[in-house]
Amino acid sequence: MTTKYYALSTYLRQRFGERVQKIPLDGGMNCPNRDGTLSRHGCIFCNPSGSGTGQAAEGRTLAEQWDGWRDRFRRRYKARRFLAYLQSFSNSYGPVHRFAGLLDQLRALPDVSGICIGTRPDCLEPAKLDLLGDLDLPEVWLDIGLQSSNDETLARINRGHDAATFAATVRAAAARGLKICAHLIAGLPGETEPDFLETVRFVNELPVHGVKFHNLYVCHNTPLAEWFEAGRYVPPSRDDYCRWLAQGLADLRQDIVIHRLNGDPAPGELIAPNWAGAKQTVRQAIHETLEASAVWQGCRWAPAPAPWFTTDAPLPPSLDLPGQEVTHV
């Protein structure tokens, strides 16, 4: 079977010659869309407890969290290299000195080969980007939520920033040699397949190096749950999501690394749709859709899958040269 897309696992093996395991960390951070700076409600789909492990609330330091996960992944996968992923909420939010201290803790973790910072585009001031650009680590990724390039949608979901803010932050980060992973959601209220595809094309024109695709699902204790219960929102079917995703991949630049193909609800948080809770089944359905429709990443403008979709190929130029202004390759 032909490799259909440029997976993160493939990219990391090309970079390091071995498996690299991502470790989720909880820095106990907040979000300007929750603390009253922008709003106290958050994005309409966001679980109030965040998307991470919740270990900071249990009193576990970053080093303690790291050691626990690292030991587990060493036993399970024989991994020797790790990426520190600050996942919950907006991890660059707050004073610069606090962010600098957080980075110092991450840099000191044993066997760390890089970091991934989950955050918002409006929480990355120049001084913070400078700190990230000065890190002496092989991999520095910014996981930045965009969700949609449609400003009406962003207002509807209470995102608190516009698409232009995302674009400006991405350009500033890439100029400092940082890699950006954009988060995109299919199935947002009021959006259709063309809206989702327009967001993919928007990302294509920016120096973005990776994407995470998410299917929108309804979580407990969220505004979206109220919309769902009132009949104001109906999640897409699994078939619809697979079709949207396949069409998005067909448009996506071939040098962009796929960090995720579908969302993964935490235990107990899912209301609907039921299919979203079966991660592996959804992944299988996605691959079957790609195979049946003869779609691969970038097939709308490239005649064949890129050679770097396999681990024995060199990196594409835009990932081999940090900070390069990427274009269609």
C-alpha cells in the first residue's frame, strides 16, 4: 500500500534515525479566554479541565511527570529520545519571566530531544519567541490553535482572535527558526466542507510545518454541549469527517507533517458523536477512505506521493532549513 501522507513518526525517524516519543506535560497554565482577559467561557468546545493529563492539579512537578512517562515509554517502546509536550491550555500565556522559567525546566529534562508548546497565537509576544528561538534543542515546535481561517466562525466559537493574528504570529515564529504545527477543526458550527478546505489552503500559504486535524466532538460542561442539547449543533458523521479530511489532505502541501488525523476524547468527557470515542476505528476508516478514493497528501497539485513520505528518504527542504519561508515544493 502506498504511503498516503507525511506522518510525524516518519519525520522524526528521518531526523533522529530512531523512534522519538512525545511526553504530555501539564504546566498548570491558564488561558486568556478563561481568566477574564478575553472571556470567562473559553472556546465553545473546550473542556474546562483542558485537554491534558491534569497532573499539575495533583501536585506533580514537570520533572516528576516526565520521569513517570519516560519510564513507561522506555519499557513499552524501548524509546531513548523524547519530546516534551506542554499540552493543557495556553502554555506561553503570562509574564515573560514565568515562561522563561518554564523553558528552563523543560531544557533540563533528561533525554529531551525537543519541546512542543501548545498555545494560542495571541500569547506569543516577540520576547517569548526570542526565548524559544534561543533554545539549544534539536526540535522546537509551537502547537498553535487556528481551528478555522473564517473570522465569522472564530467569533461564533468564541475563539478570541482572528485569522490575521494567527498568520502574523506564524511568520514571526518561522523567522526565528521555530516549527509551527497548526490545529484545524472539521465540523465547526456553521461550517461546511468548502469552509474547512479554505482553512487548509490558508495554512498552505503560510510557513507552517505541521498540522493536527481534529473532528469536532461535544464534551460535557461546554457551551457546545448546551448547543447540542438544544438542537443547535449536529456533529458530522464519521463518513462525512473521513471525506472532509481526505479532501483536505488532497489540498495540503506535501512538506507539511501530519501530527494527528483525528481527535481523541479523554475518558468520560464525550457526549457526542459516539464514533469519536473509537480512536483506532476512526483511524482505520480514514485510511480506508484514502485508499478507496485514491487520495494522497497534495494530490491536487502533485502527480505522486512525495519521496519523503517514507523513512528512508531525506527531509523536504522546508523542514531541513529551519525558518525557511515555505512554498509549494
